Amino acid sequence: MKPETLFYIIIAIIIVSFIIDQALDYINAKHFNDPLPLELQNVFDEAEYKKSQAYKKERYKISILSSSVSLIATLLFFFLDGFAYVDGLARSVSNNEIVIALVFFGIIMITSDILSTPFSYYSTFVIEEKYGFNKTTRKTFFLDKLKGWLMGAIIGGIILGAIIWFYQATGKNFWLYAWGLVTLFTILMNLFYARFIVPLFNKQTPLEEGPLRSKIEKYASKVGFTLDKIFVIDGSKRSTKANAYFSGFGSEKRVTLYDTLINDLDEEEIVAVLAHEVGHYKRKHIIFNLFLAIITTGFTLWLLSLFIGNPLLSEALYVSKPSFHIGLIAFGLLYSPISGISGLLMNYMSRKFEYQADDYAKKTFAAEPLISGLKKLSKNSLSNVRPHPLYVFAHYSHPTLLQRFRNLKK
């Protein structure tokens, strides 16, 4: 195959992916004005539903603009030999392949983030502000950016540098060592993310003694679930939208409740949401997802090892000197249809897991407080309660509110 042919295959993948995403967004947007289903009539009153529709439309418009600018910038970068230019800049810094790769990806990632920042800023300080969601200060917004860059540079740099070193030392067998490293990192992140990463961005405090904690502990004892780590996170620092999540396993397992969740829901509803999270643990969804992520990573790295040494990958991006980092970019773009399909399968499994966790909460606690809690959360976040089924299939990791309502009512 000629490099030019591979180049245009990559361009075709980028354009087709854009068209599919835009088509899904369009058919989903066409349903923004659909009437509420009978079961969800009490979620919004007429004024709130109109507000919800207006919010979704504004989000859709900025999404079109952002993705279109991203596509144009990407295509210009490809056709103007941007990879060769950035590779040249990186090589002017050092002769060490690891340093070159780190500088190369640093330039690409930071430039991409800078281009997307105006849209993120507008979304946060105009749209989210207009509809009463935003609580982020401009200082916090830009500090989050800087912290994200720093974390990406440290963690991403260590992992990428190690993988390239493995490649230099072992050749095609590098994928085994890389797989071991990424697996170790994934397990550590699952265990200690809430302990070490979250505090860089948010304040976490133990849930204080009181009726809510007593009800949570009573429920946990009832289902035989050891839970001594219940934390409240200051989600209101950035948004009024509420959430709760379960993290870790073994002695490191913990439940984190957003302060906005505690403000929005009553105690019975919070315990029901917690029962849903416990359901994920009891049904071993966390372990399954961890195992699946490890297997998927191993397969991807093995596949990468078969192609990374082929100079055609670098030549396809018009970089004359073959290198691991250019080959990695080309491989990632060619692999994206496969990762897209695996993403659909993972979303499908995730939706199944959500039903199972809901069923567990219904069985061990009650359905009604979970239903009322989900309705309140949907109302307060102006969420889309009538998304198009194809959009749900492609993008949703959770069933829709209507689907969850009908499942819980069985």
C-alpha cells in the first residue's frame, strides 16, 4: 500500500466519524420538542420543560460549532503536514527518542486543548451560567486546566516514556511489558483515585454523624456491606448538578456524595441512590469493568506491536523519519473504528449493569424513593428525558429516565 492511500484512509475515517456523530446529534435534536411521556408528566411543569428544551438546543448549537471547528483544524493540520512540522520542533529540542515523543505529544495535546478552551469557556460561563448551573469561578476554571496539563505531563509522560523504553529494549515484545505497566496503573487508579487525585480538584470531608449517616449505615449493615468511608465532595464549587459515585474495592472502597445531591434529595432518596451504587459492587460490576479494561488494553497493545515498526505509518503522515510516536498517532486513527465498536459494546453492558443495580436497590431498599430521586435529578439538571433511541445506543452508558422508571415499576 502506498503512503498516500493510507493517508486518505485516515482522512476518510475522520470525516465519516464526524458525519456519523453529526447525524446522531441531529436526529436526537429533532426530538427535543417531543411531548413528555405520561409516566414522566410530573418531572417538569410546562415552564420547566420549555427551559429544558431551550437548554438542550443551546448545548446542541455550541456542540455543532465546536466539532466543526475541530474537524476543520484537524484536516488543515493533516493537509499542511502538521505532524512533520511538530516532529521537527520536537527533534530540535533533543536527540533522545523518548524526550522527542514527550515534547511532540505535549505540543499536540496543549494546542488541541487551547483550541477547545473558548468553547468550553462559553459553555461554562454563558450557557451553564444562563441556566443557573455554573458555580465555577474563572480562577478555578483556568486552574483546573493547568492542573490537568500538569497531571497529564507527569502521569502520561511516565507511562509513554516507559512504553517507548520497553519498545527500544525488547522490540515487538514491548506490548507485554507495556500491558503490565498499564494494568498496574489501572488497578492503582481504581484503588486510590479518590484518595490522591480527587483532592487536587475538590475538597472531600467525611459525612458527619446524623440521621443520614445513620440510615446509610443501617442499610449497609442490612445488606452485609462494610462501609466506613462515606465522603461528601464540594461539587457545588463548580456546578449545581448532583452526583454520587462508588470507587475502590477491598479496604479502599468508599462512597462519595456530592453536596448538591444532599441538598436536592431527601434522606430516603439518597439511601436509595446509595443502594444502587452498592448494587454495582455486589454484582461485581467494578471488577468486571476493570477486567474488561485490562483485556481490551492488552489486545490493543498487541495489535499495536504488529504494526508500530512499519515505516508506512509514519510515511502516511508525511514524516520522513519513522518513529514510535508518529506510528502511534497513525495507528490510533486507524484503530478508532474498532474502538468505536468496542465502545458501543461497553455502553450496552453498562446500561445492563445500571438495570441490575436498580433492581438491587429495589430489592434491598425500595423502588419509589429511587424513582423520585432520579426524577428530581433529571429535573434539576434539565436533562433530556426523550433522547432518540439511536443516540442512546451510541452514546448513553445509562438507560434513559423513562427506561429506568419502567424497569423499576415492574
